Amino acid sequence: MSVSLKNLDPAFQGAGQKAGIEMWRIENFRPVPVPKSSFGKFFSGDSYVILKTSALRTGALHHDIHYWLGNDTSQDESGTAAIKAVELDAALGGRAVQYREIQGHETEKFLSYFKPCIIPQEGGIASGFKHVDAAEYQTRLYVCRGKHVVIVKEVPFARSSLSHDDIFILDTQSKIFQFNGSNSSIQERAKALEVVQYIKDTYHSGKCEIATVEDGRLMADADTGEFWGFFGGFAPLPRKTATEEPESTNVSSYKLFRVEKGEATVIDADPLTRELIDTYRCYLLDCGTEVFVWMGRSTSLDQRKAAISAADDMLRKLNRHKSRITHVIEGFEAVEFRSKFDTWPQSTNATLCEDGRGKVAALLKRQGINVKGLLKSETAKEETPLHIDCTGNLQVWRIDGQDKTLLTGSDQSKFYTGDSYIFQYSYPGEARDENLIGTWFGKQSSEEDKVSATSQASKMVESLKFAATQVRLYEGNEPIQFFAIFQSFIMFKGGLSKNYKNYIAEKALPDDTYADDALALFRVQGSGPENMQAIQVEPVASSLNSSYVYILQHAQSLFIWSGSLTTSESQELSERLLDHIKPNVQPKLQKEGAESEQFWQLLGGKSEYPTQKIARVAENDPRLFSCTVTKGDLKVAEVHNFNQDDLMTEDIFVVNCHSEIYLWVGKQVESKSKMNALSIGEKFLERDFLHEKLSTQAPIYVVMEGNEPSFFTRFFSWDSTKSAMHGNSFQRKLSILKNGVTPVLDQTPKRRSPASYGGRAVSTVDKSQRSRSMSFSPDRVRVRGRSPAFNALAATFENPNSRNLSTPPPVARKIYPKSVTPDSGILTQKSATITAISSTFDQPAPARTFLPPRSLKASSPELNKPKREVISGPNSAEELKPKPDTIREDLQENDIEDDEGLTLHPYDRLTITSSNPAPDIDVTKRETYLSSEEFKQKFGMSKTVFYKLPKWRQNKLKMSLQLF
């Protein structure tokens, strides 16, 4: 059902076309637009219609409609507001949820539009507006209630209005007092301070004093005495004060009514099911404090208006004027409505058309027919921002019962589906080095290993004083950041742990743990060399997919199968991953539709297989929830239109993105709750409060206040100084309110300037600046398809502008950029001397073009110092005395690293199998310690030519020489 433009009220023309808030006031039964300057200003004698338009991640617009009824509004005006809300919804397509808002009993969603609060004024369009004489300021007393949003209500200016349970604001001409009842929470007090700030800015032009008064404190300070002076002096408040009697709902269970001809008829049914409601009718669901009006998609506008009138009449007869009314449309029901039914089918979008289109295209392409016109034009590849620096240091442990084994080299990126793992990733953040500690559970890993991994990871986080982010991952639900950290990731079938071996032995199951010469099929996936995976799947034809490239191995047979819908980039990834799986065997290429008989025989014969890519769980718009655990029961409350100020240091919050959740833990949360934060996240997934079918294996991040990583802060307009403040929520906001500046911060050690990381301390990492090299098998003895000599020749003639875009180009960096020592000044002078003397040579060294390591594994104090720093000033060379032992005269062939002052070592002492290894070297850059002559002798090229090669080819050559 929709409304034609000729029937649409002119005031609604163009409404809801862009994100934001729009308001109309009912005047003479017509909606009149409210100017933006008056948004949030309500009069108790009026009725309003409010439209909130939100832009979703998908690009679609979402609408919420509210109609607000003042306490003194007329019945005609309130009825008009309800009808106009229905008309506005119909004009917008009939998808919006509509809420009736009663003054003083508004929903938290509505109040979140006008943070920090709304303070309705007396009067209205019909009764006339009351104008206050500016020369005479009227003292007012307000009561504030609410932990996440604040409901503000003016109460009589009298001592009898005060109580121990609430927070009160006394607004006088020269000073604003906040009285904190002894039973009020810290969070409520902090939120009330936002109201104080609002009153100060709105009614005092930002110029007045602020004071807080604690309940129970006697006349100990001047502010307390001045406050009680307005009430005729101090007198203790009674323990129990008269409060508003809650409106009786008289509803013991949910009741469903069918509306016909404006009359509501009860439907006897227990439990309630979706089959009870029909698309051609409207229904009322009475839940006591709230009444839902459900409108079928096939109902007329008159039917919907009659249903709303029936809901109003029912509440009026029951004397429940303060109960909320919410209108929902079939197919777009709010979760609060759906949760009242015993069964409610999950709505799904029709995707059969596109699926069928893809299958037909794949079939025609196999037959050699051009399908360019059939398929949609391929959009430019949109890469998901990583929000994490991928140039850090990674450590991985495999769990075996209570033991954990540190994995080294290329084994770090090889996981087994029957095992559990712990990884620790240290990387440069915006203000300090950050740590991510996580667990990864294979689908066949044992419960004992999972429990052990979780326990040990939690202890690692605790040992870092909760300054690390913790994450729990399950196989098949890994986020893109996980794969980017590993760069190349291989998942094998089977497992190596004792618990896995014992399990298959007890169940008499075959051990299908990967073996180098066994039959194995791998699906290749990823977006590039910095993010590629090989996932072992069942070696049968039904495991194939036209959208992927596969690697099939058996003994010395090796095949690369390319699906008809794959790209050249995917095929290149398979070549790269072969260096991890089968580095010494040349593969046979197989294109879909032109496979050899041997290929099908290894897979057990042909069979049907899918063509569509495996869809990842999409990230939805984030939603924030506060969490409270009482006697083991988890209760949550959604915080609408959230911002950073909603994160209270005493609480735990969940940011729910559907594909993953983030638990934020405040500093004031007790240690026991911090340790149990991961279990709170698991309960959140199990309860699925939004009824969105959350996976219980979705990633769970635990983020500690003050150590928020960029992949968490992206959900907010983040100010890192706020999360580094001392004190509880109330103390922090009071300090900012009184002083106008941020109070003293936690003196946490900060990382050096981001420039020391090559300017990389940003949330979204430029992949061309990655410095962590990929791991390769030490058994690799030759370069696939090319000899080292051929590579050198090709690199000599290579046009740098035509470089393969899938391979990140080298980037000039300082060597060992992370190293900072107290002796850095001494070495700076030495470096300046080298720079000055080198400039006198006839053949100056060219600009560095290779990618040195980020950090040293060795602990030598000399090597842990910066090796080069530019000294400005014309007399720098004369002022510094060079030391003979720091000068390298071996600058043959413009060797780019000999001016770094590195200690050179012979080749025999630099290999990974050396019996007398060189001390104090970076084991990931062994070749840099070779002399120029020996380097050229071993590699068949100069260092300049070598460092122009792609990083992965550099590593292959180093493998063949036992230098990696």
C-alpha cells in the first residue's frame, strides 16, 4: 500500500530523502515543519511528528517515525498526529516502525535523538505560549532518571520533592546545583551532568557556576550550605518518599486482538504463532506496558487508521494513558514484537534469480560462449579496510593439552583443523605498541584443547595487565584481519595434538592428517599476496567451485585447476601458495571444461559442483548494548545513536556487528568480570537478543578501556584522551564540566613518533608499505620456472612502471626502525660522520630501494641502535670527528647497505645450518651482512639488482642459499 502524491500532505513532500531528523508540529489539524533551530524544543500543549532517517551500510535509507504527545495536548491534536504518522509511513513505502511517545514516558530511542535531554516547556500553539520575563529568573527543580538517556521532569520547588533514589538539578539564577541521591548510581550521576551542561548552555549562555551536593553530607562545604539554604536550611530526608504510583497494566499475559470495522476482538491462542495473523487485516498485541498495532501489507490506509483508533480507545477505557503504542508493518516487524511469538519465520531476500543467472553463465562459458553480456559488469574490486597495521611481530603456539609449542618459520601459518592455537601479534598503534592475543579453534579440535588454549591466552592477557585485546576465533569464521596478519595461511585436515589422536582412536575413525605424499585438494582464496589462503577440502569433484582455483596433489603429481569464473590474480595466488605446499614440483594446469582423465581419476570421477563464491557473513551496522550479569543471568539494554561518551568506565558494553562482536570493558570493572568477559560474549551470542540468528562461533573481541585498537574505535568519533582519564564516570565528566579541559591522564608509556614506523601509524594500512616477508619452506632448492640467472636478467630490463600490481613494490626504510636506546645520540654522531664523508665520494650511493626488517631478533646493544639519521646544518661534517672503525671503504658497485655500518660476516657463518653462526644479526636479513663481492658470487647479481626483485622472489633465492 502506498499514498499517491496528490493525497500526500504538502508538508511531507520530499521527506525522508536524506539522513537526519525532520519535525512537524500539528497546527489546526495540519503538520507544519519545525525549523532545525527548534529541534528538541517541545511544548506540553502540542503534538509533534518526528521522522528519523538513517543511512545503512548497504546504502539504503531506514526510517523511524515517532509522534510525541504533550501532557496538555488536545485529543483532536493527538489523534491527528497518529493519523499523519500513518500517512507519512505510507508515503515512504510502508516500512517504518511508528512509536507513540507520551511526555515523561518517551522511549530511549526517541530521547537518543535529542541528547542529552528534552525539557518540555509550558504552553502550546492552541493555548498560547508563555513568555518568561528575562529580568526575573525563575528557580526550577528537575528530577533526572536514566542510565543511558535521561528523562528530565520538572517537579515542585520544595524539599518534599527530593529523595534518596534520584538525582535532582536545582537551576538558580547564578548557580546550578546537582543533588545526588545516596541510592543513585555513578552512571546516573554522570549522565545528569550532561543535563547540567545543557541547562548551562541553553538558559545561562554558558555563564554560571556549577556545584554538586552529595546526599547525606552535612553543611561541610559552602556549596552544600548554599543548596540547603534554598530549602530553608538542612533537614534529613525521610528514608521512604512518596513516588508516582506505577500505572496498572492488568495484563498477566500477551493478548492478541483482531481489528474489524474499528472494533477489537480477542483471539484465544496460547502460544502465539505467526500463522494467527493475516496480511489482509490489522491486529493489536497487548503486552501491558506497550501495545503493538500490526498492519498487514495488503491492508488499506483506512484500515490502518481504524486500527490505531481502536488501540487508543482500548487504552482509554482501561485508563492506561501512559502505555506505549508501536505500529509495525508486515515484513518489517521490530524485534520486540517478533519476540512475543513462539515461532516467527526468518525473512530471507530472494536471491534465486542471481544464483540462476550465475549457473547459466558458467554453463555457457564452459561451452565456449561469450557470456559478457549475461553477467553483470564486474565492479571494481572493493578491498575491505584492515584497520590494523600488518607489519608487526607474530608468534604462534600449538596447544597440546596443557602444553603449548612455539611454531617457527613457515610453520606459523600452517594450521590443522583438529588442533587449537594461540597467537600473539604485536604491532604499532597510534600512540603505543599494541597487542592482539587470540585463540583459533579447528572444527575437529578437542574441548580439552579449547579450554586449555582459552585459559592460557587469558593468563597472557592478565600478565600484560589487561593491556592487550583478546579475540576468540573458530575455523571458517575468521575475520579479514586474521588472514592479513598471517599473509599466507594454510589449513590442513587432521591434527597433531594427543587429544585429537586419542579421539579418533576411541571412535575408530581414520586419521586423515595431511601428509606430503597423500592425496589432498586445496581451495585457494584471498585478495592478494598479502592475504591468501589454501584450505584443504575433501578430495572429491563435488568440492570444486567454478569461482575458485584449486591445488590437487598426490605423490609427485600436482595440478592447478582454474574455475571458469576465476581471475588471473587468483591463479597467481595458487603459484605462490605452492611454495608452501609443494615447492619442488612443477604443476600441470587444468582449466574447467578441459581436464585430463588423470585429474578426474584422482577425484574419484566427475560430479556436480557449485559455481557461486562462498559468501562471508556480512558486517551489519553496529549496535551498542550495555551488559549486566546478575546471578549468572545476562541482561542487556540497547544504547541508541551511541557515541564514545556512552561507554561508562564501570560497565561492560557489546558492539554487535552481526559478523563479529566486540566487548568493551571499563577500567572500573572488577577483575573477576574482566576475566569472565569472554564468557559474557559467548552468552550474548547464545541469547541472540535481536533474533538475527547470530552464529555462536562468531569472532569475539575483548577490548580494554585505554587500549582500544583502531578496528574498534572505527565505530566512534574517537578521542583517545577520554579513555585514558582517571576516576569514575562522574568524576571525569565533572572535571571536564568545571575545568573545560581534559583532566589528568593515565601515564601509560607511549610509543615513539609514528614517523619511526615510516608514517604507518594509521588505521587503514597501505599495503604497498608492508614489511613482513612471507614464509617459505626451507626445503626449497630452486625457483619455479626460472633460474636465478634468468631472474637477474629479467630484473635488469624490468620496467618499474609495469610491475605486477599484485606484488607490493619495495619501499625505502631505515634499517631497524623500532630500535631506540639511551645511546642513540652517540650512534647518531657516527651516522652523521659516515653521511658527511660518503658525500665526498665521486660515486655516491643511490637511494635505498630495498625493504629491511622492522625489528631485530638479536639482543646486541650496538645493532639495536638507529643506523642513520640526517643532521641538518652546513657545518655538521666539520663539527663531528669520525671514528676509523665506523667507516666502510668497501663501496664497490654502489652497494646500498655498506654505508649502514653493519658488521660483515663470511657466508659460512650466515647460513641457517652454520656450525659457527655469526652473533647479533637479524636472522630475517642474513644477506645484508655479506660483502659486495661475496653477495654477487652467491646470488649471481649485485645487491641493487637483488632488492629490485619482488619480495617473494628474494625469499626464494635466499632459500636456495640457506639464508632464510
